[in-house]
Amino acid sequence: MSPTRHAAVLGSPIAHSLSPVLHRAAYAELGLSDWSYDRFEVDEAALPGFLEKLGPQWAGLSLTMPLKRAVIPLLDGISATAASVEAVNTVVFTADGRRLGDNTDIPGMLAALRERGVERVERASILGAGATASSALAALSRICTGEVTAYVRSDARADEMRGWGERLGITVRTAAWEDAAAAFEAPLTVATTPAGTTDALAAAVPDRPGTLFDVLYEPWPTALAGAWADRGGAVVGGLDLLVHQAVLQVEQMTGRSPAPLAAMRKAGEAALAAR
């Protein structure tokens, strides 16, 4: 019997995405044998045409870069969470044909931190200033009672992060990337930079570190995460984030809750180990 409900992840590049592994594991655990989840290479130019071709059998889409902002004008509405960072990573198609956008990265970050016992911090640091950093800042605006220090490489990036702080209602102080080792003095450090960027900082991890949230999942552990764990600090990884945001996507797209977190994480770990 062919699937009667479809979902997929879109982006460019997309071949590396673990989303199909996670969502298919959820469907199997939930007994949704008539659901399919695929991946499609779609860039900003191709996105409008792709959306127009989707029929009523489509339930939803996961979006990765570079589509998280490009999709917004193509939607009928977005959640307050998505609007807060101008980024949509989840689209749900309603029974009446509307396209609704949400951002599960932000609550996914909070859920991943909560799983490690981090529910409130007095201050935090962010390494980097890209799109993921703005989502991290939005998450921190809900749990950080004091200021966030963002370590960035340029004045323009510093201005952007301070602007996001004003918009999200959290005090953001910026500092030069050359001083990034000072980030580890905070009880929570969120690393949002590409692979290899923080490797040189591994030697600066203090003897009694707080919590590190490193959003990468491949390669894993990063040099920074490895050094952090060696010194007894708590580490939240990119797979934790990926699984928690996917749990929320599955629940929105299928209407089934709770999504099977443990089965999805196990499938993700197995897929990474096989690479």
C-alpha cells in the first residue's frame, strides 16, 4: 500500500540531513505505516515552485538552511516563536489548505537543556552570531535572568546580536572573538559556530566548567565538547537539539503526542555511528 500522508525536509545542501532517520523512526514507533518522510534538495529560487506542486496528501515540511527565512513570505501565517527570530523550520499544512510556519529549534533547545537539568541560569555566553545564535538567544531570553555575552568576529555581527537582544528583551553584551575563552566563566556556554571553529578553545576549558551546549552533531564530540566532558562539565550536543526539535515537528505534523523521543534518539545515534 502506498503512503497516504507525506512529509519531508528541504534545504541545500540536504544529503547530510538526519531528519528522515528521526521522523521515520517516529512513524514506525507510532504505527504510522501509511506515512512517508523524504529529503529534497531545494534552494531559495526553487522553493516557491516546490510548494505549489504539493497536494492535499502533504502534512508538513522541515526546513533547513537556506530556507528558514525565504519561506516566510510564502506562508499564510507564522507563530510568535518563529516571528521572534524571523526563522521558520517547520511548515504544517492544515485541512483547509493553509501553510502555517513555526520554529521548533527554540523550544527544542530549551527541552534539550531541561533534560540536562538546566532550567534557569543567571548569565550565559554565546560563541558566534549567525542564525543559530539568534535562536539560542531567543531560548536564553526565557531562562537567563542576567546578561548574555556574545563573542563575535566583527562589529557588524556585534550590532546584530545587540539588536536581537533588544528585540527579544534580553541584555546582550558583545566581546571580541579573541577573548572567547572568557565565555567559559558563565554557568552556560552555547557554541553555535561551524565545525572546527572552537577547536582552539578546548585548551582553555576551566577545571570546573558549567554546562556547554554545542549545536554540532557531526563530527562528535567536537574538541571543545570532549575537553569539557573530560573536565567533568555537563555537555548538551547537536543531536540532543536535533531530536528534541524533531519531536515537536512530528507532534505538529501527525497530531500524535507524545512523539517517541527515545526511539528517535536511538535511531539518530545509530545513523551517526554508521557514517
